[in-house]
Amino acid sequence: TLDLIDRDVQTIQIDASFDTLSELIRTGKRNRIAVLDERNFLVGIITLDALRPLLFDRANCERLGIAGLMQKPSEWVHEFDDIVSIMRKFDESGLWNLPIVNSAGVYMGFISKNNILNSYRQLLKVYS
């Protein structure tokens, strides 16, 4: 599981400014930004799809702050969860990307259903 973690996901602290968020959006290549607290615990996720309608209302975004712009994760994966339980979480949530945390609850990255399925396909090729 650990080799399937996408650690190249942008993060932002929950108390960061809207200018910091704007810069992450401007320079980023992904659709999601993980929101962390001072201990690097995952407290939320900002998706560009959810943010898009608000982007040009700077005053509202500044008023809402990072906490008002994020969504709390509905599901997450722990670093030592097995693939079967991870796939169950994907199926139950309907999501294609889930945040992953270590045993202390510290954010590690995201794991994607697509990466798991691709890895499985590669194994099938090797063993067939």
C-alpha cells in the first residue's frame, strides 16, 4: 500500500491566507489541496470543482477562510490498511481518491483507486 501513495499533493495550513491558496491554485497541477492543522493532521480537502464558483468573489473567500472553503473528508485510509479494506472504502464512498494518514493521524498523501487497479493489472500480466 505504501508504494501506491501519491505524496505529490499540495497542502495548505488551515490558518493560511486566501493569497496563499490563490498561489497554490495558480501553480498547482492537481484538483485537490489537503488542508492540515498545526500538527499536520488532515482536517479537510479543498477541491477546485467546489471552489470554482467562489473564486472570483475574493471578499467572500477571504471571509470564509480556508476552514470555510474546505470539505471534511468523508473517508480516509490508514497507512497499514490492506487493499481489500481500501477498495471497500472506495466502493462505499464512491470516491476515486482517498487521503491516507499514518497511525498517529498525520497526513501522508492520497491513494487513488486508479493506481490500485493499474497495479493489479500489472500483477495479472506478470502472473498470466
